[in-house]
Amino acid sequence: MAARGTIHPTKQTLIDTVLGLLEKKSIEEINSEEVLEISNISKGSLYHHFEDFSELLEFAMVARFAKWVDYSITTMNQILNAATSRDEMVTGLKQVTQHTQSAALQPQRFERVTTISHAVNNPRMRINLGIEQERLTEALSDLFREASERGWANKNLDPRTVGVLVQAYTLGKIVDDFTAHQMDPKAWELLINDILEKVFFAI
């Protein structure tokens, strides 16, 4: 995947077209003819910029994943930069938890799992998705590391491990999203808050 800001305009138009279609359709419902018609770009140009149509779809899925990553990084940095104490930071993170674990974000959790599943047996996509995933893990690790340097976090914990665990329980809630008898969302929220208070930021 090209570095940010260096993608050719035609290539970007094709990606943006697929992104627009993904607002209304699943990735399996999108075909090359529709993309070319909407974008007004020739088949030759499509295959000049992408090895095949599947690669274009991969770029779009990774772009949507990256958008979520950017939002998460921005939100976490805002919380850390605004906090003047450990309690302020924990309060801000609890609010993020309440949002990210909500039923309203169920579609986003499903989409992230779908994107990851597409990359499992696709080395090309796995590399591109891995780059975005690494950005998020590093951002979460840096947040915990800085909080630790301020004396607000558990110094016995490895920052990267914390970053991975945060993502694991956020995405992992999907195992309850499609069950007939779902857990009490308040109980789940309280459990995550306990992890924040008594494990991550226990001082």
C-alpha cells in the first residue's frame, strides 16, 4: 500500500468509489463493472493501478480499518493530553469504553472481524492490514507508557501487552453480539472499568 498522501488520483478515485459502495453493500456484492461505471474510469486504468479487482477491494477494506484506527488514536491522545491526573485520565478512558463496547457499534465490530478474516489467508492484504494494526498497537502502547512515566499506570505491566489486551476485549465483545441470550452490558462495562482501575492503572 502506498504511503499516505502519495496515492495516484485515479487509484484514489477507485478506492473512494468502493468505499462509497461499502456504505450500502457488503464487499461480496460489489463488482468491477459497477465500480468502473460509477467512477468513470476505464478497465485498463483499474488494472494499471491494481493487480486485480480483489486488490482494489482489499485497499478499500484496509482504508476503512485505517479510518477506525485513526479515530481511536486521536481519541486516546486527546484523553491523555487533556488529563492532569490519573483519575481524570481513567475517567476519560471509561467514557471511551462505554462507547466502544456499546450495542450501537456492533456493525463496526462485525466489519473489523470480516476485514481480518479476509486477510488471514491473503498474504498481500495481511501485510497492508498489519501496517494499520501496528499503528494502533503502538499508539495504545505509547499511551500506557506515557501514563506510566507520569506515575499513573501499573509499572509492572508491559505497554505493548496492555495495548493488545485492550484491542482484544474491545473486538472480543463480538462473541456476545450474535448470541440469543446476551450478557448484561452494564456488568461488562463494570468489568472493563475494574480492569482499568485495578490492573492497568493501579498505583
